[in-house]
Amino acid sequence: MRLVTLLFHDVYARDPGESGFPGPAADRYKLPRAEFEAQLAGLAGVRSDPPILPAQPPRVPVPFAITVDDGGVSYYTTVADRLEALGWRGHCFVTTGMIGQAGFLDEAQIRELAARGHMIGSHSVSHPARFSACPRRDMVREWAESRARLEDILGEDVTVASVPGGYFSLRVAEAAQEAGLRILFTSEPETQVRDVGGCRVAGRFTVRPGRPDFAMRLGTLSLPTRLREFVVWNGKKLVRGCLGAAYPRLMHATASLGRSAALSRR
């Protein structure tokens, strides 16, 4: 099976700190509300089929899906309404250790989103900086405990998850399967859905600020767009592998400098 999955993070009205994890590194992935709406409008303009959820059979040869990571409150305040206005539903992946904290979904909001037809899944308990570098027992615990927390909230099985921080490996999928997960979304920019030890693994294409036609181009299965994402992502993986634990610190420092420069220009 092939699947084009879009990966969003938080959406904000005035300030990126309104929803989700704080700080320059996280802010790089957050979209202003108007830009998020433009991405959805562009996608809706080229797709007559709705995004699919795991239990739904595809209506077209290459369906698409919408996912939002971290569990920020903007899924409830903004994202869900915009999707539902199009007759769409999405996947909301929750970092369960942040439930109820400022800027994040609370239990009642999670239950309501599920009742409205959105798919609630795990994004781990603590969102480790380098998930694939964790010992296997810690990866299994992150998956299992986050599943259990969400199942307590929803009163139903939770078998879908996304990998925090984009740090995927076969060990991550094996740990997810051991913890009872059946579908795992990565940040690898690919369309082929694979089976890894009984767990279906699907890649995703990250939607970032400043590219208002990105979702539209993915909706048309643009080969140049997908190839560019593949090349950039794998170049980043190479650097990440070389730098190891220093990579997240470097990205944080780079994002902080970029934010300071932007503020100085205002």
C-alpha cells in the first residue's frame, strides 16, 4: 500500500507559545493559523477524496492522511474545526506526560476529539530527544505507558502512534509492536507502507512555515517535491548520525540564533 501522510505540529493565532512545546526548536514547525488554513485549502483544491483513518478502506490508489504531533491544545481550538469544516478528520498524537499542562490538551478535550471522529494516538510519554537511542526497555515503556494512559482516558484500545522527534529505526518499530501498537508513523518522507514485525510503518512529509503550496503539491503526488524531501531528510539523517547527542543541542542553538536575528530586524 502507498499513502501520502502530511505531518503538522501546532497552529497559533499570535504567538507560537500558545500551543505545544515551548522554545525556538519547536517553534520552527508551528504554523500561523492563516498559513495552516491555506495549506488545507490548497490540499482540498486538488483532492476530492477525504483523508483516511486506519479503519477506513482507501477510495483511491494513493490515499492521504493528516497527522498532528505533540498533543498541543491547538488541535482542539483550531485544527479540528478546520478539518471538520471540510468533512475531514485527522490523527492527533499525544505526548501523554504533558496532558493537562499549559498549552496541551486535557483529558476532556481528548475524549471530545475522539467522539468527534478524530484518531487519538501515542506520541510517547516524555518525547525523548533521541528516541531511537533509548535502551529498548525504555522505548517499550514509553509506548506501553502512553498507550495505557490514553486507553484509560478513552475507554478503548489505542494502537496507533507516531515517533517523537523523527528518530526512527527498526528497533523503534519492534518496541512499538511489543507494546501493542499496530500502526506507527515516522517522519521519513516516503509513501510506501511497510510491515515491520507485525507493525505497519508509514512515512510522513513535514509541513513547515513558509511553503504555502506544500500540501497542495503533495496532494498531487508531485515527484520533484517528494524527491526534494527525501534528499533533504536523508542528508539531515547523515548529519544527525555523525553528531549523535550533540545534534539536538545544535538545532536548539541554531533556532535560538535565528529567532534572535528575526527579532532584531523588527
